[in-house]
Amino acid sequence: MAPKKAVKVAVVIPCFRVKASIHSVIKSIGPEVSKIYVVDDACPDGTGQYVKKQVRDKRVLVITNERNLGVGGAVVAGYRQALQDNAEIIVKIDGDGQMDGADISRLIRPIQQGSADYVKGNRFDTLESLEQMPRVRIFGNAALSFFSKFSSGYWNITDPTNGFTAIHRSVLKDFPLGKVNKGFFFESDMLFRLSVMKAVVQDIPMKSKYGAEESNLRIRKVLPTFLRRHFVNFHKRVFYTYYLREINIASLELPVGLFSLLGGLLFGFTKLFESYDGEVTTSGEVMLAAVPIILGLQLLLAFLSYDITNMPKNPRQSQVSDP
């Protein structure tokens, strides 16, 4: 049996106020990684300069953003350099020490085996992992996970804001890096755009370490913005998937279901308010409200069922040639 071809793996570490933990993060990265891109996103602590002076790992290349672009902007800068250097698998890991670099080999395995295009960590896999997570993060991430399933169409994916990810080169080179959100919505927006590309995404269980570090992500502040963006992405995805690319049964179930449900509710509430003025509602009028509501709910559930089974199943990396 021929030996398995070695895969060139690169790691991107976006850095903003992670000077205290960056050295230990780099040290945790094993020999399976051939290049490490430390992206200083105009860090006020000078993380990039610190790495240049204190870290002796020859795999490390420091990239400096002249102005702060946000976590997404920092990752995109690292992605572009990794593509230029012909990396085959590109991992993204945060610099705050909450992720273990020793898990990289497990993270990239589904991509190496050809079963996934994009792999991400999932902190919600076990109750033991949840016990270490602050309660506000559990609630916030659970809410965001629910809405992310609608907006991305990846109903099997949880923990959408998890920053421990890996992507195959053939997918990343076709990915619209210029359009992806550059702020904290970056990971969720990645999932939406990967769904439009029909890339296969997979979760792997992981543990996170919560110490004295402070996350730059404030759930209470970003939740309204995230919900609005998920709402927009959901409509974009539905339009691209069920009306622009192809017309199928789900393309009919959604509008007919919404029309029936809203029509039945509107008629029903109208008759309800009229009854307050003394008008008698007949059994026929009750049925005219109830039947469209029941029909609408059934059609919307049918659309949801179709959408769940319509998740990408064939990895894009096996369909795209990348010399």
C-alpha cells in the first residue's frame, strides 16, 4: 500500500490583545503544521512585535494589519497568504488560549479523509464541556446556534461562533473572501456562504479552556445584530437555493404555506374582533380560518423537512480540481 501523501497544513491566528497567551498557543501547535500565520490586527499591545522578538518557531510568519479590520478581516489576511503559499488545509485558531493546538490533527482529519470541506469545533457536544462555559455564553450561543441553522441550512451544525475551524484549499480559493463579514459575525457568515457553495461542513467535539482572559465578543451587545444578519442571510439562502438555482416542491411549499397561514390568521383575528362587537361567528367562518392555518403549518413543516434533508452531502473538494 502506497504511503499517504503528506498534506501541507497552515494555521492562521488572528491577534488582538492576546499578547499574554499567544506564545503558549503557538507552542501547543504540533509538527503536522508547516506554517503559522500570526495576524496582528493593529493590536494595541503589539502582539506581532512581541512574537517576532520572543518566538523562535521558524514556521511563524507575522502579518500586520495597518488598521484594525476585526477578527474576520484578520483571518482573511491570513487566508490570502496561506492560499498564496499553496497551503492545502488552512486552520483558524484563536490566540486567547481557549483552544488546544494539540486538537488540530483531529480537526483536519475529516478533510484529509475527503469527507468534509470545512470542519469546526463544537463546545456543546458534552455536558462536561458546558459546565466550564459561563452561563451567559451558553444562553447566547444556544440562541445563535438555533438561528444559524435557519440562515445557513446546516441543521447538523451547532456552536456557529466557534473559531476553531479548518477549510480545504479548493473551497477557500473559490470562497468570496471580499464579501464575508469582517467582524464577530465572521464564522456565522462563513457558514452561510459555504452553504451557497454547497460545501460539506462537519462538527467535531472539543473542549474549551476558560481562564482569566476576557472575550472581545459581548453576547448581549451582538445578539440583536446577529439576529438581523441571520434574518437577511436566511432570505438570501432561500432565494439562491429554491428560486434562482432550481425550482422544486419546496419552492412551492414555502410561499403557499406562508400565504395560507397568514391568510387564515388574518381572517380569524378579524372575526374574533367582530365577535367583540356582538356579531356571531358561524361554524363555516371558523373553518375558513382554521383550514388555511392548518394547511399553512403543514406546508411550512414540509418545507422545513425538505430543507433539512437538502444539506450538502458530496464534498466540494472531490468535485473541484486544484492543480
